[in-house]
Amino acid sequence: MRTPKIMTSEQVVGRWDNAPALSAESADLETARAIVSHDLPADSRRFAPIDNLRAVLVAWVIAGHALAGYTVIGGWPYDEVTETTMPRHLELILGTILGPTALFVMGTFFFLSGLLASGSIARHGPAGFIRQRLFRLGLPWLLFTLLIWPLLMWAAYRSAGHPLPVWEALQARQPFLDSGPLWFVQILLYVSLGHALLTWGGLARGFHRHAMSLLVVAIGIATASFIIRLWFPARSQQILDLHVWQWPQCIGLYALGVFVADQGWVERVPLRTVRRCGITVLLAITTGIAVAALVGISDLTRDGVPFLGGWHWQALSLDVVEATLVVAGSVWLLGWSQRWLTSRTGGLTRVARGAYVAYLLQAPVLIGLEIAGRSLDWPAVVKAVIVAVVAVTGSFGLAWLFIRRIRTGAIE
């Protein structure tokens, strides 16, 4: 049994304002619409690949969290109380296969958000964009931080036999005011608000968008990551679960999306660029695996420490590989989706549009399934695979029902 990360109060070392006033009758409906809306123009069919790509990435994240909950290295908080873990050799194989995607999937979300942000600001103005972001990002994050996530972790610890008052689940968790999988929503909120304020003040006009190259962005992310991780190593915890060590990637990819938006990349990334990025991704993954083999990594938890930060060549190598993957991988994924994820079928489109809601729902779905499976004497890998499949299906199914309910309410 893993040692619990809940600590006693003696050991414990967003806000949402300026929201528009709503009538009592329309408040709930308007809030729900703001949260699920993708804020696209009337000709939204051209954005089908982006919607579909988001859905694929969200499904990948949910499945990855399901697997991580039954590993020693972790990555999903259920690992704090998990009743069984995968064999170390299997965990190493999964880390080798799935690990590279963990380096750039979240960055791709920031890239896609930046790609669409300028158009949204142009249509609604900086003030309208800020209000929309506070509803869509700020409200879910605030609810998760103060209510939903503490209750879910309280239930997880109670199911594992650890007596824990509800208040302690909020007060004593490490990091303090953890929001679970919504950490990235918090950071995206800050970055989006900063973008809107720069536009509002006219400062954004000073950027030379066409002068920014993918190589410059990758070098900037790698350099900033190495410097920041001298103080905040990768996987370290900060109050509000700020993921400071990941900020260079998040900000850099959002900025890249903003810079290339006016080059027509929303509709089509140049084929030559897509091919080069695909080759770069393969080279980066190969290099990463070669470095891991060179240093003889056999235990990700123990042998991976020098890669997380500090004055180590291993840390610098990870920063370079990560920056290369996140830039080239995000662009390649966008180009790939524009070629292969173009379906606009009604049912599939509605499911894809519910990707963000599915991401929000993954927390109660995953924790609920994991708690329900505690008493089953099955191997960890079997539990992980079943939870992954059911969680992905259940999260998107519930999201579809939620959006359908919102649209029905709008018609009524």
C-alpha cells in the first residue's frame, strides 16, 4: 500500500470576479453554454479537424491517467492509495512507449488555444474574451479546487481505509489547493488573460509574427525550462499545483499558436512543414530512448531523478528533447488532423465538441471506477485497461448527454 500523501494540518506548510450579472432564470444555462462553447465563427466546419484532434488528445489523456493510477511512478493521484501496481518491467515498457507523448500532449492544447485566441479576441473584444475565459476556464477550476477534487480524494482515501475528515482533504493535501487534472486549465486561464490584456493595451502589435520560427521557439522553451528547473524540478509541487516547471512549454506553445494563426495554419499547415516536423518527432523520440539506454535506466522512479532538473547533462538533454517534441509534435499533430480527422458527421461532431466537458468529467468517472474496482482481485494491468476503456467511453458519453441537455434547454 502506498504511503498516503494527505498530511495533518500541523505538517502543512483564481479567482473569479468581474463576471457579468445574469438573471436567476438564465444563470445556470448561460454558465453551462459558456463552459462548453468553443467560441467558433459561423463557418465552424473548417475547424472540424481541431475539434476532432482535441477529442483524440482528451481520450489519450484519460486513458493515460487510468494507466498511471496503477503505477509506481504515478501521474494520476489514485496512485497514492492504489491497491496494486504493475510489474516494474511492464511499467518501464509503458513509460518508453507512452512517455514521449506525455511531454507534448498538454502543450498541444495550449498551441490549439493560441491558434484560435486571436480570432476570438477580434470578434468579442478583449473584455468579452476575458469574460468568456473566466466562465469557461475560471469557474470549473474554482469549483474543482474548492469542492469537487477534495471530495473525490476524500472518497479515494476513505475507500482505502484511511479515516479522513472532508475538511482535511482540502486543507492538508499536497500541494495545497490542488485541482487535480484542472491544473492546466488554471495556467491556460492566466496565459489567455495575459494575451487579452496585451492586445487591449496595444502591446501585441509589436510582435513580428512572421519572424518567429519553430526552431527559435524550441530553443527558447529548452533554455527557459533548464533555467526554471534549477529551482523547480519537473514533477515538483507548488501551491495551487502551478506546475511552474512546465510554464515555458505552455507559454511558448500558446505564443506559437498566436504567431502562426495569421498564416492560415488554422485551415492548412504547409505540407512541407508537417513532413519535417514528423521526421523531427521520430528523431527526438529515438534520441530520447538512446539517452535512456545509454545511462541504463531500469527504474523510472529512481534513475530518472537527474533528468528532472539541476546542473546535470541529463536534465539539459530532457529539456532539449522535450522542447523539440512539443514544438514539432504539436505542429505535426495539427497537420495530421487536417488530413485525417476531417469528419463532420453529426454524431461525431457533437462528441468531439464535448471534449472539454469530457476532460472535466474524467475525474469523477476515473476515481469512481477505481474505487469500484478495489475489491476485485485482478492484476493491475487488467484493471488499468478496463478502467481506461470504460472511463474514455463514459466521460465522452456523459459529456454528450450534458451538451444535449444544454441545447434542449436553449430550444425550450
